[in-house]
Amino acid sequence: MIAVGRQLWWGWVLAAINCFVILYIAQESGLRGLIPANIICLAIYAKNTHEWLKERKSER
């Protein structure tokens, strides 16, 4: 979370990988309640990354 807060690329990548791992675990273990929450997290990561890229483009 610290890396994401500092807008470091590896933080975003690590967070997304973590979401995919949790989705896999949820599906394999039958904990279906984790799936919607992680899909929402992935959408938030994608939106934040898009906003971050727009900010970086406007700074140049």
C-alpha cells in the first residue's frame, strides 16, 4: 500500500497480482464472497492507474 500511495509502478503491479491470486484462491476453496470484492478492487486499480497516467501526461 505504501508503494501505491507513492505512485510507484511496482506497487500497482503487486496489488493487481495479489488480487488475481486471491481470486484464484477464492475459486479453488469455494469462498465465493471474495470474488466480487476483488473484482471491485481490480476496477479501482485500473481507474486509479488511468487517472495517474493522465496526470503524468498533463505534467509533460
